[in-house]
Amino acid sequence: MSERSSQQTTGRPADPNAPAEPGSPATWGKRFVALVLDWILCLLVGTVLARLTGVFSNQTMVGFWAYPVLIVEYGVFIGVFGQTVGMRLARIACLRVSDHGRVGVPRALLRGFLLCLIVPPLVIGPGGRGLHDRAARSIVVHT
């Protein structure tokens, strides 16, 4: 709801501290918190995988595992459920732009891969969506 329509209906300006409406684009703060939580989870899972498989298990290479784990996490969780563990805790979801349905596994994998490249999320376009969101035709919204 816009500030002007809020003023017309209530007679006072909209509260900037009010919680965001479900379906509205997620704030950068919530998106960052969700990504940090997911990254920590991926580092933990990656460390376990490195120890179990012996691949990239030396101290300097263990962090490499977080990248493929993040891509798979995004592919499965966003593709099937619409949100990762970090997104669930931050109360946001990743949905298709066209109809706010689930993104699907292939587009979620693409989104995760582009997110790992770091630059696409930093190139912001219309609606506050990064290149990774535009390529996957997705949007991150409040739940």
C-alpha cells in the first residue's frame, strides 16, 4: 500500500517500521541474512563431505565444497519448496515472477550457479532484482 493511499484511509503517514506485506519484494537485509545462514550450512555440510570422501579435504580446500553444496541446496530447496533453510528463517521465498509459483529445479540450479559467481547478484536491475534473478525469472518476496 502506498504512503498516499495510507494517508487517505487512516489520515496519517504509513509506518516505516511496519512489517512488509506478504508478496512484496524482500529487503536486501533479509536476503543477506538468508544467504549468510545458507552459506554457514553449506560450509558445515561441505566439511562433512570433504572428510567423508577425502576429496579436497586439506584445510585450505575444504571451503571449496560450499559452492557445489549451495548450488544443489538452491536447486532442491528453491526448486521444490520455494525457499532454502536460510530463507525460511528470514521469512522470504523465491518465486517465479510471472505467477508467483515455484521456480522449478532447473531455474533454481541456474540461480544458485549464478549466485556463486558473485557478480550477477551485484548487478541490480529493475525491481531490485539481480542478474541471477532475472536469468531465472524469479523474485524474492516476503512470506
